[in-house]
Amino acid sequence: MTFKPNRKFRREYDRIFRRDPAAANLFLLLAELADERGQVKTDERELAALLAVRFNDPHEYALGRFPQ
């Protein structure tokens, strides 16, 4: 199932991005990894590796950019 951010998610992402861009991209990654119930099964080490692979620069705006 492909993650499609709705308007509420985009507004929340934008709000978080203004304060802390890296936190907003972590929020986006968690939303992409979550299952139907919103649960993410991973640990901190794996999450850090996924963050490094998913984003070229963790501080850039990435909401419209999808992973390759």
C-alpha cells in the first residue's frame, strides 16, 4: 500500500518542518513505514539507517519527493 499524505498530514509536516526539518522528515518516514493500524516495528539503529537511505539531506523539504 502506497502512502498518500492527506491535507491534515501535509499541514502537520509543514508545521514541524518550520521548527525542525530533521524531525519533520522522521515524521514522514514513520508515516511511510506504518502499517494500517499506525504501528511501526523497528528499532533506533534500523530507523537511523532507513533515514540515511531515504533522505539525501535530512534537513531538506521532502514531502513531494518520493524515494527512488
